[in-house]
Amino acid sequence: MLCAFRVWGALWMRASMEVSPRMRGWVEGWIARLSPARARVPVFYDESYRLPFAGLELSTGIEPRRVDFTTWYLLEMRVLHRTEVHRPQPASYAQLSRVHDVAYLESLGRPETLARIFAVDPSDVPVDTVLDTLRRVCGGTVEATRMALARGRPVANMAGGFHHAAPDHGGGFCAVNDIAVALTTVRSEGFDGRAVVVDLDAHPPDGTAACLASDPKVWIGSISASNWGGLSGVDEVLMPEGTGDAEYLASLEALLDRMPRAQLAFVIAGADVLGGDRFGRLGLSLEGARQRDRLVARALRGVPSVWLPGGGYHADSWKVFAGSVLVLGGRGHQSIHERFDPLSARFQHISRLLSRESSTDWEPITLEELEGSLGHTVPHEPRVLGYYTAQSLEYALFRYGLLPHLERLGYGQLRVEVSTTGTGDRIQLLGRANGREHVLVDCVLARQSLAQEDYLFVNWLTLRHPHARFSAVRPQLPGQEVPGLGLSREAGEMLMLMGERLKLSGVAFRPMWYHLAVVARARFRFVDPIRQGRFEALMRDLAHVPLLEATRLVAEGHVRLNGERYSWECHDMVSRRAPMMDDARFISLERERCHFTVDG
């Protein structure tokens, strides 16, 4: 029965061009459910795919967790099975040198070169770690290409598509050209067929065209909204800025009609095609991007293909490549909930695992109890809020991935200390670098009642990256002594889980600066609805100002509220486990009443 269904499914796929997208999605979904083995999409991924730049998010607006978000979502939704998540080996320098000049590869060992490519300060570049990330992603594309050819089916690498990297230079967040390295590698191993590159990033594939210019059996097709003067050897379609779904998809169908039949395909399913993307100039919706991937997948049916995420600088960028993998797995109909938070879901999953690990039917006798029974005096082990020891916190930081990430930033011998202060219990995370120990995280927590509810109140929290330095790329924010670690979202999620474990109503803090409230706004809101309304009005009226500049203008008194000079209001913000009282009307009235302007 199941075999017969699979045969019918194959016939259906061939005829699906004549059926409405809604009906096609419904049937494809049932095919995926009844034929799970065929729906599995092998992927290559490693935790080290995340670039170790603590200041990347602040300086460029790029979400450094995008690859993780996509992978975590697919695992959480059981689209991926863990047995189909492969960890690649780094590409060798011999493989890289088939594409890139030796002098250029040598230059990648200098922090200044990598800082220019990734728009960060050289002090924020741990060179060896960055090179390991780049080589590992490139290795993922190489191994995905081998697997696609061996299995005759699509394979995805969760990072990659570095199409701006040319033989002798990099740029645009691309240091090595993984597609060119993968193709030249399989060529050296005997593959002699025609290859196509379907580049659907929002920018032209200048580096890929330069790297593959001498290969006569390569066709490169591209759709973008950036006119860089035309590229030799590329079937390039230039779309008007802001092009929406219908016009884009029509141009894509025409491009795919011109695409030659091939024995291997690379697809860059770029997420920067979304409307509102910081660097892309197109205007696709998430559904439009999903339909794009359906068209490409159908055009490449039966062709071994490697799918790569390319660029994406929008809050929803991670959803685009998640949609690509859904399409490849026959689940292209499955929507992604608008408010799904991959980081929160991931941390909740780890928290459940930790809870199961700590639960037991018996309580072993502790050293403290044994020595106490023998009459010895045992010093009391300090516990944060009467619950968390230094060892338990250190283990949690390890399991949530923060300690490995800090090691990639260059800190070793990481350890946790806990103590008591006049304002609460203190947690410090310390690490060694350059022969000395540094405080990396300093946090003071207490139980506090707000509006007749008990909260985990964060009296103090600082995330410190002493290795890095302030610069024009990463200027100093008010209240900062050293640059931050770029882990504020992870810290916030851990605090929320601590509050849940302690059965508190949520987490609260008092933002001393405008940018702190802006960063926290996704999970936190002001207790006072009137204050929340003013804050939303302030964000609305300063939306055209970069965050770093906006927080300075507010701090230095250059902002006016309804004509009067405005001073930042340090009121409490909370993130509750249960929804807050419905006071949207009060928030809206205050938001509409307030109008902020900037001096000069």
C-alpha cells in the first residue's frame, strides 16, 4: 500500500504544475506524512557555524543566531531528524587554494582583513576561531555536494552561499566562496557534468562568477535588485527596487525556463529578498519566498542539488531557509507561527532535560550531611535565592551553550562565583585571557514584589568583553566600561527560566538607558501602561535614528516631548509568565498623545 502511494505521489508531483498552490500543498503534506523516509532532508550544521563576533548584531543589525534559529526550529517541529544532521569537517587549505589565491588566503590570518569583510572592529576578531567557522561552513558545502551526487537528492547546508568572495578578495560578509570550492573539489574527484548555480540572494553573484569563469560547464542564473554593472557569464535579471511576489515569481519562472538541464545544482535561497530587509532591495513576503522555493524545487526535480541560505538581514530571515527545507521535505504547506521564538523554545527544551536529569527517586547523602553527623563544622555553601549553587549555574551555562561560545571568543578557565550583597545575591562568571582573569558576567538578583506579584528582579547585569575595544564601528554606549558580549538575549532567557523554576511571576528590571529598553522590548514591557505608551511613541518617533545615536540623544537631553525637553524615565519593565492585564487602550491613548522631536 505504502509503495503504491509513493508511486502515485511521484505521478502527482509530475502533474502538480496544473493544480492550485493550495491543493498542491495539501497533497504534498499528505505525501510527506505517509512517506517519512522520502521527506527527510539531510542537512549539514555545527554549533560553530555562528560567527564569533560579539559586536556583529549591534554594528550591522545582522542576527548572529540565524543559522541556529533555523536549525532549532526544524528540529523542534520534527522536520529534521537528528540522524540526518551531519557535522562537517573543515575544508582543507588545499581545497581552498583551488579557488583562492595563496596571498589572499594568507591575508585571512590578519584580523584587519576579516574585520573589513565582516564590518567589525579588528579587536572583535578571534582569528583562529573565525577561520575555523569559515572552513567548517565551506566543508559543509563540500560534503553536502558529495552527498547530493551520491544520493541523487537535495541536501542543505545550514550556512553558506558566500557569493561575494572572489579569488583574490572577500567582501559583503563573504570570505571564501564555498560553492566554487565545492564544485572544484568534486571536479577533482571525477565529476565532469554540467552544474548550475541558481543564485536567489538579493545581490549579484560577483564572486562566484569570478571564481568559476574558467569552467565551461557552469551556468549561473541570478535575480537581484542591485545594479552592479552586469556580470560576465551570468544570466542576470535585475528587478526594480521593492519588487513584490507576483512580478518576481514571473521573472523566476522565465529564468528557470532558460536554465539548462544539469547533473548538479547549487541554490542560494537568500533571505534578503524579504520586504524591509536592511540590505536587500526587494519586497517579497514570506509566502512569496516559499513559493520561490517551490518553483526552484520543481524545476530541479531529479537533479542532485545543494541548498544554501545566503544573506538575510531581517528579523524573519531565519524563517525563509526554514521554509526552503520544509519545501524540500514535502511540507511546503506548513506555516511558521508568527510569534515562534527559536531561542526561547531551545532553552525551554534544555530546561526540561535539566529537570529530568536532576529528578530522582532517592536523595544521596551529601558530604555536608556526612561531616555534620560526625560533629564537624561545615561552612554553608552560598546559594543564589536559596536555590542555585555556583556549580549548578556553571553546568547550566555549559548546557545552554554560553560557556562554549565564550571559549570561542578567547576566554578560558571559566568559573562561576556566587556571593551576597546588600541589594541581592550576586553571580559572577570569570574567565582568563592574556594571562589574567576577567569578570565577564556580573549579575545581582533578588525577589521583589511589584503590583502585588513576586518577580525575579535584576538589580544589576553587565556582560563584558574585555578583549574588544570601542571604535567607530562599535562605539561606546552610555553606561559601558568595555564592549558587551552580544549575549543579552541568552541571558534574558536564562533569567526567565530561573524565575519559572522559583515559581515567580516573571522577571523584572529597571532600564537605565533607552537602548536597554529597546533591546528588551520583545519580551519585556513597562508595568505602568502610561509609561509603556510613551516608550512606544519614543520608539516610533526615533525609528529613523540608529539605535546608538538615539540612546545618546535621549541621554544627553536632545529629545523633546510635545515641545518640552525630555529626560529618560527609569521605570520597571517586566516579562510575565502569564499575560498582562489588557490595558491596550491606555497604552494607545498615551502613544497617540506623545510626539517626540530631536533638537536641531
